[in-house]
Amino acid sequence: MSIPTLASLDSSLYPQVWEQQTFTDAHSLLIAMLMGNITPDTKAFTQHLLANDIYQQWINFTVFGGYLQRNFIAFYRQTEDSFNADMPALFRRELIRHAQYLPLAQTLFLAGNMPKSARLDKLLTVTVNPATAVINAQHAHQKSVMNHLEVVINQITVVGRQVVGFPIRHNKRTSERTRNEVLILDFQELRLINEENVISKKRSNIDETMLLRYYELR
């Protein structure tokens, strides 16, 4: 079975200018958002993505939309129906037939801790929109203040040519359109690119500290 490889999105997106500042890569843009140097505007970045020819290729050649994503995850994790116990594996193999390899060195973001189910299910939903990751982390922070929990943003990179996934094509009429997500079906060759902690005092909604931490996906 021949699986195609997506074109490099990062190389077509960067360098880019935001609020009169030039950012050479996704990492520097994320740090600027966390430090409050620029505004984490999910809609603006989504519009930037939608104007990008490579991102249009990503989403126009996918069969994976938000509705299918939600139902696939729910169906894949079902355990009660023993009669259909083999269906999740069959469904997964069928999806992989239509999946694509992610390009080498592609940067991905995940707000919050890596879900415990990810290792078992081999399903990981990430985003290519750094502003989305920051906003999601802010929302998680607001919910976790009472419990004194850390808020984390994971920055992940593709280090091998066997990372299989789906860019998710969201409905343009819903709030999902700013998620710019990718569902990873096989993340054996995803790695952290740094072990760097960044503490940022937020100027707007967040008054507490935000911690940027990198977790290893092995």
C-alpha cells in the first residue's frame, strides 16, 4: 500500500510577519504569543492558513472531517459491544488506507497534558495553529487555577517519515474552523524539539503563570 506524503507546511508558512515582527518558525511565534509580545489570534492565523496553497492541499485531499473524527474516536473506544469487537481495528485500517504521511520536521502543538488514552488508542489530536494551542491552554488554566495545576503546551515535531495522520477539514460555518487540527494515527516518530520551560505573565485574560513544557512521545 502506497501512502502519499503531505507537502511541507512549515516551509511555506515561515518566515511570516505578525504585528510588525518577523518570525522565522512556529516556535518563535508561539513564544511571542506566550510572552504577550503579540496577540494569539486564532481567527487571523486560520485565515493565514486558508490563504496558503499547501494548507489547501492538506485539507482538500482529506476525507477526514470533524463529524467523522468525533464518531471515529467514540466508536474506536467502545468496549461494550463484544459482537462488533473487531470493527474498530477494521475501521482504523480503512482510515490508514486514506491517510497521509506528515512531512519531515513539521511542527505540531498540543495544549495541556498528553491524554492518557493516546498511548493505548494511538490517537492524538494536535493543531498546526499556535494561537489555538495558546487559547486552549488559557481555557485550561482558568479551569485549573483552583486546583493549582500547571498548564502546558507541548511542541512536537515529525522526525521520521512514518507518521500517519489526517488533516481535519472543519466546517467553515462553525467555531471548529479555527482549530486547524490533525489527527495522528501513528506517532512512533514524533519527538520533542526542546526541553525548555517558558514562564509568561499574561496581559489579558490570564494573570497567573503559564508554563511551557515539552513531553516526550515515545
